[in-house]
Amino acid sequence: MAGYGWDEYDVRHGGRQIIHDAGNKLDLTTEFVKFPGGQNGGSWGVRVKGTPREDAPSRLMSTIIFYASMEGLGTLAVENEASELGYEGTVTLKGQANGLGDFTIDITAGPNTNQHPPRTHDAYGSKPLDRTLVASFQAPEEAIWQTKPLLFSHMKSQIDEYIKQYGNENTPPPWQTFTIGNEVREGNVHLIQKVFEGAFEFDIMYSSGSSPQPLTSEELSSGISRTTESFTARFNKILMPKSPFDKPKYQPFAKSMFSNLVGGIGHFYGDAVVDRTYATEYEEENEGFWQETAEARNRAGFKLEGPSELYTSIPSRPFFPRGFLWDEGFHLLPIADWDMDLTLEIVRSWFKLMDDDGWIGREQILGAEARSKVPVEFQIQYPHYANPPTLFFVLETLIDKINAEVPQTPDTSDAYDSIRNAHLQKPEQALAYLNEIYPLLKRHYFWYRRTQWGDIKSYDRDAFSTKEAYRWRGRSPEHILTSGLDDYPRPQPPHPGELHTDLVSWMGMMTRSMRRIAEAIKETDDATEFAGYEKAIIRNIDDLHWDSNANTYCDATIDDYEESIHVCHKGYISIFPFMTGLLPPDSPRLGAVLDLISDPEELWSDYGIRSLSKKDQFYETGENYWRSPIWMNMNYMIVKNLLIIAKSPGPHQKQAQDMYTKLRSNLVNTVYNEWERTGFAWEQYNPATGAGQRTQHFTGWTSLVVKIMTMEDLSGTKHDEL
């Protein structure tokens, strides 16, 4: 693949995506448009177009297979009269389902310019390729999602028949051989195949029976133009990159990055594997606890819970097609600018997953299809495992927007603007939303305090508060997967007396958010309580995690003499209080933090901020997942807070301004250059070369580059103008 994904996409209108299939010498475009109307969600259409690539042979043969299936109660059948040779013209599926009512799906023949392979073999007589082939199956409901192996199994039977009939020396050409049988019958899965020569085009149109009239190709053509115009106008208004990224070359990049982020939003439904044995070992209170917990996991029973449903934006459609709790908060930050209503629906969906204790599973692997993409050992979710509470970033964004004294002018060119921005145009709706979810937020917050607490008293640690310390559960000598920073170096060996800088910083951010939400909805007593926690956390971060010798923030552990000591691995962990917005412009620690970030022998690189210092003994060792690479979510938090310091009077304003300007440029160009070179966004980037690494088409939090491009340009700003 030379790249694939959405060039333009808006969840309310539709968009265009292209698969650049270098192997098959074809660019495949799908243009998707939604048409509101009726009582059951309206209609939609897709135009499928194939364009031979420049290096394609003069006679390029291509086959396209579309399938439709009915899961659960409902019917789906081919409406055309049976034809042994295949179907000329439009193939129509007719169906009925709860929630959808009656509907039809039309698969058109396409324009007269479409060409098909000519007859070059006797097999063409019984299966002419200028017709559409249809094969139907009755599949077990639990196997419907496995349509691809069903297709291959069926196609193999057709190939075997050809070999039996014509022998190995006289088999039909590939475009004839690799076809489905034309076998229409009752079933819940229907395969539709077309074979073309050269460029081609056809439409797939879903028409709701409750819509005024069925969708036509002419209406689809108009809708495609209208959707492109609408997307471009809204993008230019909401997410237009600012200097120096306002050059034409960055426009397709920015649109693609954002479109693939929102194009990854989906609805997931199914059961989940959960271990609710609540084994005492899971408290992780003894030395050597990681061995005890491993034994407990091996003997523990687990069960399927649910089904549950989740509306979520995923990190990567091909590689991580499921919901991740700590990813989601980052994903929703650009989406909140585009469509706040959509954003808040996703947040609500996550909080509806919460159990009675306040726990939300950090990875939502719902149903057999989702589990098929995950190794068995990672499928089980544990109700004592946390994850960074990034959804609170989104709630703070909502409060920032309703507090900003900037009138929300309705966009009359967008039919959905009053829905997208209802919570901003009418702040009382935002407050009603916060009131609705507030009990869940409190339950979730106090679950963190109750389950991820850190031990201060047992080790006579000197701190402002005896309660505000935190430790991730779920640790092993090699990893703290629950922290999100998997293999980042931590104290060795693990100890129940550990305290984690990143977690206490997350708790500080979460507490600040809870305080602000309580203030917004006039929960005065709660706001006072949260303000007390917030003050104590900020004080304890310095008391428990600042190391005056290393001049940085560090994790803490207990040594052989039962004394509390710091274990310092300079990197993202060291700057977490800054990244979560807990260091004000006049903080006495801020200078050292900025110096650490800006030092090229420590964290700074020409491509972004490294996850671990070049000077650390574990730099680029082991899995090297969080031991050097550049991660866009962490860099977004850094550049965001640099901008705050750069605009605030104080001793570090000029330094922050220079760092912000350089880092913003480095980050955008790192992601852009690799997108231009490879056709993909990447999970992480190499600090020495800027090359994309690990998962390609990682369009989750890497899409934060769009937010960075819309940030202010301070490159020409003088210090006294800020």
C-alpha cells in the first residue's frame, strides 16, 4: 500500500477516502454521503471508483466484492429475479430490521464507460464477466463477522470446479478464476462481485423505507459535491492551520489527519472478559507482589460480562479497532473544536461503562470480533487497574469554551451547526450535561483515590499531606501497562512503597477538573473539598517527588534500609507536573523543567521531545517503546503548556516562547514529512531521524498535530507584546 484513508470526512455529512493500492496498480476511491430524512436515520450512498495507477499495465483487470449481512432479528434478500448467468443492471437487496424499518440497497451497474474483460476462455460462457455475480449464504450469527474466510472458502470451491473441468493446463485467466458462484438463495450474507477492465465506477445506495423517496445516482452526485464544499468551508473556519503552516502544501495533510481521526469513530457492541475474583494478591501490598499477582491471575477464573456498547474514536482502524480509555481523551481534543455535541456523546458513552465501584476498563475489547485482534493474555480486564484519566481534559475544554467570553455565532452554511454547538451556544445545556454525568464523575474520581493510593505513613515520609500519594497497580518488573508508558524505566525491583510521579500528576489534573466542574454547577461544598485535595496534591508533588540533587521530579521507592529514596530516570516522567498544567509561571521548579526539555543531550531533538533522556542508562534499550521515541500525545501536552508560559509574564516567558516556536515547527514537520514520504501517520517517531515507527496509519493521538497547527504563531512576537 502506498497509503490509504480519508482525504475528507465529517461524521454528519460524509466524505471521500482513497486506497492507493500499489500492489494491484489501482487507486480505489469511495465517496460516502449521508441523506437525512424519515424516521429511521435517513439514507446513504457510496460511489466506488477505480483509477489505474501510472505504472498500471495497459489492460488492468480488477475485481470488487461488496457484501451485506443481517445480524440479529431482521431479513435481507436479493430482490432481483434469479438469473443463472448473473445480473445486468442494478442488483437490489431488500431488508427489514428493528431500528431501521424497511430498506433497500441498490448496487448499480455504473456508467456506460465501464468496461469488462472480454471472453478469452470457455468458462466465460457460463459466467460472463460483464454481469454482476451474487452469492448468498446462511451463516451462523456468531460467524457473520468472519465474511472474509467465508468468501475464500466459497471461492476455493469455484476454483476447484474450474480445475476439475478444465485441468491445470487450461484454467481460465485469473480474473475469471477468482470469482464467486452465481448462487442466489435465502440467507443472511450476500456477496456481490463485479469484474472490470481499466477505470470503473458504480454506486451503492441504501434507501430507508421511511425516506420520502429512494436515493438515486443523480442525488448522490449532488451530495458528493455538496459534502466536499461543506467540509472545506467548515475546516477553513474551525481548523485552518496558522503560520507558518498556512502554506498550500499543509492543507491536504491537515485535512487528512483530522478526517482519519473522525473517520475512526465507531459504535462497538459485545461482551468483555473480566476477572472479578478480587484476589487478595491484587492489593499488591507485599514485597514480591508481582509474583503473587501473576500466580493469582493464572489460577483465577474470569467470565464474560455484558454485552456493553461503546461509541468511541479508535487509535487505528486496521491495527487497534477498539476503544482505549487513555487514548480517548487525546482523540477528542481536536474533535471538540469541530463538533462538541459529538464529543460529549462519546464521553457519555465511556462513563456509561462504569461499574458500581467507579471502574472503567482501560481497553474495551467488546465481542468475538474485537477479541480476534488481541492476544489472549491481554484480553482480560481487571477492576483494580486504572489508566490515565484523560477524559477530564475534554471536560476542562468544555468549561474553557463556555467560560470564554466569545459569542458562538451560528454557522448558517452548516445545517448541523445548531446541533454541533448546542452546548456552547446555550451554556445551560452544557451545565445540564455536567449535572447529568457529575455523579458518575465523582464515583470514578473516588475509585482512583481508593484503589491507586500510595503509602506515605508506613515509611515516615515527610510531606504536606499524609494522603496525597499514588501508585499504579498492575506493575511488573518490566512494565506498568496501566500507566500507558509501558516499559518506561521504573524503580527496581517493584515495591509496594513506590510512588509514581505521573500518577500523582494525573490525579492533580483530575482533581482540578473536578473542582472546576463542581464550581460550574454550583456544588459549592464539593468544590471546596476538591480545592483542598488539589492544594495537597500540588504540595506533595514537590515534597515527595522533587529531587534536589538531580534537579528534577522522580519516582520514589523504598530501599533495603526501609528508607524512602528517589529513582530518577529523566524523561516524560520528570516533566509530568508541567505537562498536566500543575506548574504555574512563577514555579521555582519551572526553570529546571524547561532546561531539561530544551537540552539536546537530554530530551530535545530536532523532531520532538524524546520519551527518555539520551543520558539515561536505559535509553534505546529493551523494547524501546517508551525509552527514546517521540510520542505526539506527550509532545502536545508539552507544547500546549509552553504556550501558556510563553503568554504569561514571568522569569521564563522568553525561554518558553523560543521553545514553543521551535517545538511546534519540529513536531508538525516531523509528522508531515513522514506522511508525505510514506503515506501514513505513525504511532511514534525516531528521535534521531524523525522516521515513523511501530504502527502505521496510527491516526489517533498523532492527529493532535492538527491542534498544534492551529495554535498561535509566536515566531514574530516580541517579548513585550505577549
